[in-house]
Amino acid sequence: MGDVVSEDDLARARRDPAYRQKLLAENLDRLLEALNFMRRVNDDSPESARQMREGVDLAVKLADRLQGLHKAPPYRAA
């Protein structure tokens, strides 16, 4: 799957809406690739099914956040 998001990436995403969108989109793409790989492997185990459900739930949340970026004002740290 590759690189893990660093603390610096997260801090920058909090400050920069364009970077936040890019980071979310890239990670959504990576997640969808992993889900497609799991689907092709066709593992019928309960653990694989649970991981697929969790991955799909996370993909939906990421997609919702990406769509919300166009509607919400930029994030402001308190």
C-alpha cells in the first residue's frame, strides 16, 4: 500500500484546504485500489469480509469529506 501520512502532512492539511483535498483524494484512490485487490483475491473468510466492510465504510467517509470541502469554510484551529 505504500507510504503512511506523516504528522507534517496532517498539519499542512489542517492549514491548506487545497492540500487537504489532494491528500484525501490520494488516500481514497489508494483505499479503492486495495479494495479492488481484495475483491479480485476472492477470499471468502469472515476476516476478509470484515476488512472489506471497514474499507468500504472508510471510503464512503473519505468521499463525504471530499464533497464537504466544496461546501464548508476552511478549517480553523482553535
